[in-house]
Amino acid sequence: MAKNSAYGSQANVPAAQSVTDKGDVVSSPKLRGLDSNPQGDFGQRFWQTFRATLAHLYTLSLPDPSEEARFTLSTRTYATPRGILMRCQGTALIMTWGPALIAHGADQLLILLQTEGSVDTDYAGRRARREAGDVEIVDYARPLHSVATDYGNLMIVLARESVPAALLALEPHGLIFPRRGGAARLIGAAMQEFYAQADHLTVSEAEAAIEGVVALTTACARAKLAGDEADHVKSRRKAALDYIDAHLGNSQLGPDEIADAAHLSRASLYRRLAAEGGIRAVLLKRRLDEAVRLMLADEKDEHSLKEIAKCCGFSGTSQFSRAFRARFGVPPRQYLALVREQGFDWHEARLMADGFEQDAFLWRNQGLNGSKQFTGPG
């Protein structure tokens, strides 16, 4: 019995045939399709029967009561011992299942290609929209609320024991491969070709096709989640650095405040900045970067080192000068004199060799007009 799909019925799927039409035993019988609702029934009675049949599995409703008059659903199913290939088409429907209903259902995982319409989904607070061309993984052991327009989908239904441990370990419930991405195109094309050829396949060939789609999906899920994690790490790191840059004048700025602002734990903040020497090293480097910017923008030497040091979060000129000399090899004013003597090309080459960020050169490209303006201490 298959608790199928976003929005299939509970289908009684026959076991794969082990004999030919003539009764001769064969090692791999032909795959056979089963159609539900071949007459295209629809309407209020069809809806009421459908809802009553699945009441122990789903909470079902319609976007509007008037939808009962046109409600319909049809499926074509190909069953193998390894899994089920199913095409499903139906009218707009709202479906929910939670812990109480999950306990009554089959323990399955779906790989689903949306072919028509759209579905708004809520995976226990994680919201998404699935549209035609998107591929999604749905775990029936996890809660889901979905609101579909008239829809069509193609899916592979797997009992949990048939799902590779590598895929289950990714906890992929609700993972969507966007239609414009390579993963959705690859998985979707494989599923569509599998369905197109299903009537010509043997059961063993169909099982090989299922195994191939599952392996491809597992590899793509691993790559996507790794990429998502990398993007998350990058965005949180940027948030931390942006906060540091905006609060360089605060000499008390520390890890806890930065971590809170970037929505990270202190340990996560340390990990994200470990390659750059840690939080203290990053703070010092960016304070010195800003001090250099301010010194170069101050063409008339209107501001004292004390003002610049305080503006960049140093406790005084002594601390600033020591840190500056440790990084650049000479005191601040001497370095400024070298820049004016050697020219900005020398300066930029020197900074790049020292690891100065390329974005810092924007002040020169914009004729200093685009640089941060000196606001003075405090």
C-alpha cells in the first residue's frame, strides 16, 4: 500500500508480476502500469469518497467549497519491489499531515518532479514554493502542510528501507532543486525519460532506473547542501565583518557583541575567522586598514594621529604606532611620507603584498570622494 504523493490517493499497488501472460516463469517480467480513475470521474461525490478514504493519513480540504464540483484526481503507477514510479494529476487541494497522522502512514520518501501548477509548502516553519520544473524530496515521516493549484507531478516513491543511508543522513525533507539549476534538469530529465519508457521496460530495468535516479538525487542533494552551508558561512562571515567595520571606533568591541550582531555563537564566530588569525587579529587588521584610509584621505594633514587612532578604536597614539609599525615596518607618518614620495602604485603593491583587501582601493578609483569620511573621535 502506498501513501503516495503530493496529492495522490492511497493506491493499492499490485506486486510486480513474476509470470508472463502465458504463465511461463521469467526472471524479469515486464513492468506494468496501473491507472486510477481511468474514466475521469470528478465532482462532489468523488471528492467526498477521496477525502473519507484518506482521512486516516491526511487532513484534506479545498481552497474553496465550490471546488468540489470539479475535483478530480488520476494516477498511473508502476510498481517494483524497490520502489514506485507514479504520475499524478489533479485539481487544487490543501493537504496536511502531522505527528498523529504520520503514525498511521507508510514510512516513505518521495523524489518529486513538479510538471504543472505550483504548491506552497510549509515544512514545520520552513516555507517554500514548488513550481513546474522544480524537484523536491519529501519525507513522509516529517510534518508537511501544502496548498496546491491544479497540478501535475511525477514521482518515485521509496520505502524507507530502500533509501540509501547517505541520503537519509542529509535529512532532505523539503529540499528543493530549483528548475533553472543543473540538478533539477538532470533529475527531472531522468525521471521523465524513465516514465516515457516505462511501458517498454522489464521490472529489473525499472529497478535499475530507480536506483540510478536515487543515486543521482543523493549526489545532487549532498552537493546542494554543501553549497548552501558554504553560502551560509560566507554570509555570516560578511555580517560579522560589516559589523566590525561599522563599529571600529568602539575600543571595547569584542567577540560577544560581534557574534550577537552576526547571529552566531561565539564558537562559530571563531571558526569563521580562524583562517585570518582569529577575532583579535581581524579587529586589529581592519582598524589599521581604516587608519591608512583616513591618513591617505587627509591630504592636508588636518587630523592628528591621536584623532585617527581614537576614530579607529585604539586607546592612544602609542598603541596605534606600535601596531602600525609591527604591520608596516615604519611609524605612521613615515609610511605616509613614503607613499607620497613613491606614489600610489607603490602603496597599492605594498598593501596587496601585505594582504590589504582590494576593496580598500575604491577610495583611489573614486578620487577619494567615495571613501568613508573622517568623523573625528567619539
